[in-house]
Amino acid sequence: MKKFINVPDSLLEDSLKGFAKAHADIVELNLQPHFIKRLQPAKPGKVVLISGGGSGHEPLHSGFVGLGMLDAVCPGQIFTSPTPDQMLAAAQAVDQGAGVLFIVKNYAGDVMNFEIAAEMFEAPNATVLVNDDVSLPKTHSIGRRGVAGTLIVEKMVGAAAEAGADLAACKALGDRVNEATASIGVALTSCTVPALGKPTFELGENEMEMGVGIHGERGRETVPLQSASEIVEQLAHAIDEELNPQPGQSVLLHVNGFGGTPLIELHLLYQLAAQHWEKRGLKIARSLVGNFTTSLDMAGASLTLTMLDEELIRLWDAPVNTAALRWGC
């Protein structure tokens, strides 16, 4: 294992300190317990948004703290849920009297710990559960995972909260965006968790893993390596089966890298995916390409499609000022 690291046990805290120092104009780090919050607090009466999860997915979630998105995030150890005391402390630190909306990816540890924190927090709160990963069936025992679509939920709900939407409206919007979003990913390699020191699974030179999550776990099947065009067609077909977009529909197309895939390849995937949906009469109204919801150093990518209307386009376009997304400010 070759990584820029001192010891695995100190990696998270050292990285968080570096992140907070690099973006000291936007965020502030609390060390005990760990959470990151907006440097400039939200205005009184604003619904505040809190998310989080295991580290290793950067810039999700810390990179999305700031104006127009999240008010605080709770980072756990690599691929490990944060604890309820982190979530409670973050909620108490940023609450502005209008309630707290927790945005939670559908993983068992995250769901359980955010539920505990919500019960402990003695103020109005609600939860949006993100489960956009269509590589798993809806009937899966623990439900579908929350993956790259989480960013889209956080951006749109963050814009609504910044504009003054109340807690019920933010919750309803988050659920609506989640329902309008589908994602699926493919990996060419596994990732290496520093504490483990070796890849979490092995793939042959001519193999790829279809339907992976974002925690270094295997996908739904190991298949022969294919061309980029063939890969995109498989991923897009799974999304089409889920969303059934009709000609004339406006969509947001997000091509997300898992950390080890260069932009030259991600933009190729975007070109192929855009061609797929434009041939079917869809309008690619908005786009996002890059490494945003990663799995450490995994080589791979995911496609995310969100069906848009005029309100969602306006919310996506609204000003945002975070470490990883910044426009309109």
C-alpha cells in the first residue's frame, strides 16, 4: 500500500484539520466531537441541513458545507458511520430555531445513528432518506443505498432552505428529488482502506464490477471488461428502467468518479451518456462531471439522472458557495 499517510489512526483528524485550514473562509472544524459547520451561521429562522457519514467519499459531505447547501456535517471514520453524539452536537451548534433536516444515505449504521440523534434532539427535526442506487432491487432487505444522488438532494434542498422554505417543505422537496433521481456505478478496481492495507476485493485485468456501492464493497456481478460505450449503455438502461423518462423531459446528468478515474475518462462517459438520452428525446438541461462522491482510490464511475422541472432547475441554479461546488456568488 502506497499512500500519503503517517498512521491510519490519525488520518481522519489530520485530514479534517487540513480541510478546515484550506477553506477557513467557508467552514469551521469542531474537534470534540468531530463536525464541520459553516463559518458564517445561517440567519435566524432558517431551516438548517445536516448530513454526514463515513469518510472516504470526499468531497461528500464536508465539501458541501456553506451557503446554499449544508449547515453542518458529521464525518465518521473511513466507511464508518458517525456517532449520535456528533450529530446531536452539530444540530445544537447550528440550529436557528426553524428546525433541523437530517439528510441521510440509506446505510444501516447511518440510519440507526441519525435516528438516535433525532430522538435526542429536543427541537423540531425531520429526515430525508436518500436511496438512489438502482443496482439493488426495491425489495432488497435493507433497501437501496444512497450514493451520488445525495449531492443533488443536498444542493436543491439547501437552496430552498436558504430561500426561507419551512421544515415540512424542505422535507417534502428532499423526498421528491430523491424519487426523481437514479444512480448506478461500475468499478474497474477496488479501493484500499488504509487500516486494512490491501484492496477490499480483487478483479482480474479483464474484469469489472457492475453495480458497486461507495464503500469498497462488491457490486451485483463481476463481468468481463467492456468498451466505454457498452458500459454506458448498461448503466443507462438500468436508469431508464427505473425512471422511465419520456421524450421532452428535462434532466440533470451527473457523471461521478470514484476517486481513481481521471477527468478525461469521465468526460468521455458524459459524452456517451448524453448521446444515449438525447437520442431518446431527453433534454440535458444541467450537468455535473467530476469526482464528488468517491470511494477512496477506486477506479470507476457512476451515472446519475435527475428528472427536472422549472422549480428544480431554479433550485439547482441558485447560488452556492462551498469548497466543492461554487457558482452564482
